[in-house]
Amino acid sequence: MDNIFGKQLKELRTEKGYTQRTLAEKLGISPSAVGMYEQGRREPDNEMLSKLCCILETTTDNLLGIEQPKNEEVGCGL
């Protein structure tokens, strides 16, 4: 299984110039927990996902690797 969340998290973290330790401090968790998120060995709960998005200034869709549909694709197609 592809670890899109972990890859996105690491990319956004490094773009902000954060180490795993600095991000962990901002989140109030251990650096190893951040490492496990990035490795796909652990998943954040909804509250932690919200904190990650706030700190990394991104959306949950972006962090989870969900592509936004183009305007033409929005809707049920009826």
C-alpha cells in the first residue's frame, strides 16, 4: 500500500523547515510518533490531523493526497 499521507507529511514538514523534533514539539507528541506517521506505521486521529493541517498550513485533502476534481467533474452526473 502506498503511504501517500506519510509522503505528504514529510514533504510539507521539510518545506516548512521543521525537523521531526520541532514538529513534534508543536504538536505535543514525541518525535518518534511523527516518524511513525511518515513511515505509515501509525495514523493520526482527527484531532491530530487538524493540528497537523493548522501547523503545516494545508488542507486535510492535500495532506491525505486527495485530488480535487475539476469543476466539470463536480456533481453526481445526472
